Amino acid sequence: MAEPHPAARRAVIADRRPSGPPDLRGIRCTACGRAAFPAQDLGCERCGADGAALRPAALAGAGTVSAAAIVHRHDGPGIGAPFTALAIVLDDGPFVHALLDGDGSPAPGTRVEAVAAGTDDDGGVVEVRFALAERAAGGAE
Amino acid sequence: MKLREMRPVYVIGIGLHRYRPLSDTPYVRLGLTAVRAALDDAGIAWRDVQGAYTGVTRLGMAVSRPMLRHLGATGIPMTQVENASASGSSAFRLACMEVAAGVSDVVLAMGVDKPAPVQRAESLAGLPSLAGGHIVPFTKYALLADEYMARYGASPADIAAVAVKNHRNGARNPFAHRRKERTPEEVLGDRPIAGHLTRLQCCPVGEGAAAVIVASGEAVDRLGADRARCVRVTASAQRSEELYGPKSFDAELTRETTAAALADAGVAPSGVDVVELHDAFSIEELQYVEAMGLCGEGEAAGRLRAGEFDIGGRCAVSPSGGLLAMGHPVGPTGVGQIAEVTRQLRGEAGDRQQPGARTGIAHMVGVGAVCIVHVLEAAVRDGAAR
Ligand SMILES: [Zn+2]
């Protein structure tokens, strides 16, 4: 089976909801209960169960910052600096790195919520950033 | 089976080509310089060497023979070893295993590398991520620094103090990439990279080579090597990442792997005199000395400030200058650590000698993540190797 186009892969990052932050598309292992991001059927990192044992699961796009860092320079192609990198413990368990939608360096413990920062032609979410929870809530009005 | 329960393995020769910025010099010349120095140091000939492992990450396929053939084509087994930053450490581990198992009596472990574009296999896994290419090693360690400062009340100056110490050590190392002492103000005021990490708190990645020769006790006697200069390898531990949640996986891996190595060697953390560790970024040293048990959690900054990890302190950490100052050419780095620990345990480290050093450890983590820890012990003073 051919690998999906990178854009198509990115389009599976999140599902929009009628209101509130988008859900992240993750999985829950039916063998051991582990929730994980991103979605994949290759195998559970805790128990090794694969394929159908890994059920798609909507993970709440909300979590708590465990660390933040303003990146002042970056050599990556097409990556502008500065931007703020975040380490986030999602409310549903997984630990992820993501980008802050905004400036500054939020303190550990700050609540953040996912925001759809980019969509494809069909309205699918291709980029998710996280914003301070009160700001994300305000922006959803 | 523990390494210590197998046939004893000794480091009998060490050699380096200085780590430095990328030059036009072919890797072959860098590598041969290190190997010839190691052979001279051991007082043996190339024909005495029965196998070779080369740690290398960015030079392409089949690196060893185009280099080692210039020592005379003896037909010995040659193998390249890639394990990210820990490539040289893995080459050394394999060489030790081969001697301990009795397969060979004398084996070369070396590393050689030059900067070049590299692709990380994880990027080929076909899985999306939220931040993709935005998260590179310095980003990850800047995040760990932020978390460490929040948890323990450490300051940017506490983290920068690691770089100040290691630049001071590197200034005394003729093989170091960076050979200049730096004040706290210089380190803190240098170009910002990410979070509180400045350029001088991030290791230079250049070119270089390192070589060590390991041998059995029988070979030491047969070749007439000086027993007092032979350093025994008493443990080799290697692990890969488990699931640690939001904890620093590098620190957790370091905790597990160092504990395993010290247990195998029968050494307590308080019995370690010299440590070479993976200080690619300044924050790592604070986390790893705690994870290794050299001090309690959250104590590293205070202990560092008190001079405990200086040369001449309770336990010298990165007397070579570490990755921050000696440099991180990647393939050679883990082998260069073994060379420095050996030099220290022989008492031959000159003006960066840790007084009375008897037990040393070498530690690397690598992308993946993997961790490798070796424990080395000095020969007893009456000249009989342990
Ligand atoms: Zn599972």
C-alpha cells in the first residue's frame, strides 16, 4: 500500500467540533487501555497489540503545560523563528510537543487548548497549535 | 552474564584526532591519526589487532576498510556501528564483548565522522506529529531546562554554570573543539538559541576521530603491555527507552542504565571519581548527575556551585570538557570518552587530572532513545592489573 501523501497524513491530526477546541485523533488500545497520539495501527507501545486492537479515539484537545521554550533561531526549511514550543500533558493522558498559538512562554501548569491553525481545501484540519485556555475560549465566541 | 564475570577486558591504548570544525581533510586521515596514536600508546602493531568496530553516522556506507587498509591489509573483521550519538559507545561495547567472550584477544574500537546532512529514520515512520520539524534536540532540552527550573527553583545562571565548568576543562584539553575559558557573563550573554540555552550551552558538532584498543589479560602479557597503564572495563550496560510519560526519557534512561552498570561493577555512586557524560546541552549534566545518583534530586546546581564536580572536587564531571567543549563529532564521541576516562585512571591527564582517580564511568544517550554506560577501573598500584 502506498504511503499517504504528507498533506493527507497531516489532515488526520484533528477533527473539528461544533464548539470548543478540536479533538486530536488518537487511539485507545483495547488490550491494555493505553491512550496514545497520533493514531496508528502499527502496534501499542505498552503491550504490542496491533491492528484492530487499536481503536480510533477522540482525545480532548486540552491539557496542561509542563514546559515552554521560545525558540530564537531555527535552521529548518520553511520554519520561521521566533516561536514558542510547548510540552503538554493532555487531559486524556498522552504527552505531546506542540507549538503555542501566540507569543511568550507560559509557565508550567498553564492550561492550554487546541486551536485549528490551518485547514486544507476540504476544511480538514492540517495544523493544530495550542493557545492559553482562556484565550482559546474567548476566540471561539 | 555480567561483563565482570567473563574474561577480563582492558583498555591498553588510546588515540585521538582533535575534534574541530569541518575541514577539507578526508575522514581517512582523521581516523588513521587516531588509530596510529592508539597503537603507539599500546605499544603494539596493527597486525596484533584481530577485529575493528567503527562508530560513524554521516559518512555513508562501508567506512572502515578504505581507512584501515592503509595500516596494512590483514584481513581482520571490520564492522561499522551506527547508534546515533552513542555510536562510538556501541562500537566500544561490541569490542569489549568480543574480547570478553574469547572470540578475539585484541580489538580496535574507533569512531570517525564529519558533519553532513543526515536523515532520521523516525521521520520515515509515516506518522503525523503536532510540531514536526519545529522540535529539534535543542528545543527538547530547552523545554527540559524550563521544567527543571520550575521544579527546583534553579536559575538560568545555575544551568549556564555547567558550560562555564566544561569550557574551563576543555581549555586544558589539546584535543578539544572549543579551547577557551568562558565567564558566566559570556555564557549567559551569548547568542540565544532556545529558551534559556545560549550557543555556548550547546555542543559544537564538527569532525574528528577517536580510537581505543581493548585486549584480554592473556594478550596484555603476550604483547608486553604495561599492566600499570591497563584500565579494566568492569561493566557495560545498554538500554533503550521505555514509557516514562512526561518525565525526561533521557534522564530516566540514564537512571536505569547507570544503576545497572554500577551494580554489575559492584560500585556505589559515591565510589565514582570521574564521569564523562552526554552534556550535549548544559541542562543535561544537572539532570544526569542526579539520575546517576551522584547527588540527590534537585541538588545538582548547588553541588556544582560548591565545586563538587570540578576537577579536584568530589567527582570530576566531564574533565575532558565534555560534549560542550571537547565537542560532539558524533561517531567518535563515545570512544573519546573512554580515552579520557582511561587517561584519568592512568593518572596521565596532566593539568586536568582528577587526583587519585580509581573508578570512572562513560555515559552517552542517543536519539531513539538509547543509553550506554561503561565502568572502568584503574590498575592496582602494585602494577598487577585487576
Ligand atoms: Zn496496549
